[in-house]
Amino acid sequence: MDSGTAAEESRRPAPANGHHIIGPDYLMDPDLTDRGQPKGQSFEFMMRLADSAIFRGDDPTLEPAKKAVRTQRKISVYIPAAYRDGTPAPVLVIHDGPGQLPLVRHALDNLTRSADPQRRLPAFIAIAVENGGNDGKNSQRGLEYDTMSDRLARFIHGEVLPAVRAQADIQAAYPKLTFSNDPWDRAVLGCSSGGAAALSMGWFRPDLFRRIAAYSGTFVDQQDDDAPEERTYPLGAWEYHSSMKLIESQAPKPLRIFTHVSENDNRAQDPEATYHNWVMAGERTAAALQAKGYAYRYVFSKATGHCDRRVFEQTLADTLVWLWSGERPK
């Protein structure tokens, strides 16, 4: 498909703030498919957990005999064709890498060249970071994603981004690669605990990350019971909207936040308590963001489950366009 045709087909209303309901029928957004646009370059490399100063894989909260810890994590990087070497690049960090990176690649290929200014993406670099292994309490993934602290933000900023710049193949292809230091040029995308982690990265370090996208966010109590953060946040991410009501009780932070919950979110895993809490947590989080006057967009998807592929295929391009648009709240 030629770029002119693709641009015309991309013209549609700009994604809006507020609450939105979608489904029960779903379609793949054409901007998340290969439309024949120039392709960027993909890279992969590994980072050893033992080399990290923050997530070494030996935290006392872990139970490696029950929940295995990876010895190394894969980092997947996509640099779009529209990026010009030496330009300070915006960044999108994707949790649970590679995660939604295939869809994000297509969005970058198509929408960095969009003729519609309301549906255009900056030439950001997508960095998908694999988690440290397993899930839930006493796991490395749970430590990274469900902990109410700035640890993950510091890890991404201080260890992952420098590792990307230093990777030999990337250096050879982009010898002048640099990342923007503007926190408004730093976005985070995650699902489930990765969604809660995205919010926590912005919440605890808005000086580093300010654009947040959380699908099926784990805004429930899944923080390790023996984590030191329990003393301050005893109910984990549940504290954002209930109990301590962090979002409503604190002054607004300079963040732009997308959240989502599915009608049947996490129901198959726990048909009783967790299901009800999960949907309730998503609704309460969105309501708190609205009440506090945040720049936010919330999607409730009918007839879908946890981190449902159909939701990403229909909404991710709109989410990215909305995430990178709008005024920058101070």
C-alpha cells in the first residue's frame, strides 16, 4: 500500500480523554498491521541478573525453589526508520518483553509517517524488557512489578537504557544514538502486573517517566508480604485507589495515564475474590484519576479477559497516539 493511501485511511478522530466502553466485537486496527511502510531495525541482547545492582535475582523475598528466577533477561529493541541518528530519542519501555512489541513496530512504521497530525507518532525507540521470571508473590517478576517503590524506574533508567546505548550492534548501526532526558519523552507500557509497574514507575519517579499505559492493571494487593515496602504500603497497588487512596489524597503528579480493564479480567484464574477485586480496582483507579483532574483515558472492554489479545489489536494504536499527544501538565 502506498503511503498516501495509508495516510488517508488513517484519518479518524483523535482519541479522547475520559471513560470509554468497547466491544463485544473487535477488529484489528489497520495501523497495527504491515502497510508496506519503510521498516526500522530490530536488535536483541541479554542482560545478566547477577550484573545488576538493583535486581540481582537473590532478593530475600524470593522463593527460587518454588518460583524459578532467570539468570539473564532478553532486551528487544526497535528503532524506527523515521529515527535520525544523533537526535535525542523519545523512549517507550514495554514490560514483559517482547510483549506487544510486534504491534508497536507496525504502529511506528505507519504512524511516524502519518499525514494526519492528529494521528502521528514521534519516532520513539521501543525497548521491551523481559521480566526476571515467574509471577506473583515471592517471584522475581512480582518483585520487579508489584513492589510499591522506585526500584524498577531506577533499573530501567540507570541500567537498561545505558545497556541499550552500549550494545555493540546498536552502536555500529547508530553510533550517535542518544535518549532524550525530558521525562515527557519517556513512556511505559505494561499489562497485568506490568501495568501496575508502569503506573508505579511514573508515580514514584515522575522526574524520569511521565506517559503511562496500563492494560488489565494489577491494582490489587500482590506485593510480597515480607517486602520492606509493606511497612509503608501494606496493601500494595490497592493503595492507589482504596485504603490509603494515594491518587486522591496526594497532589496531582505531572503524568498522562491510560488504564484499561476487561469485563472478565482475571476471572479464569480466581472466579471469586480476585475477579471482583480486579474489575473493581480498574474502575476505582479510573474514577480516582478523573476526580483528581489527571489527563487520563480509561477503556472498559466487554466480553474480554485478562490481557486479551483482541483489546490490544483494536486499541493499541489509539492508545499510543493518545499517550504521546495532548498538553503537558505541569
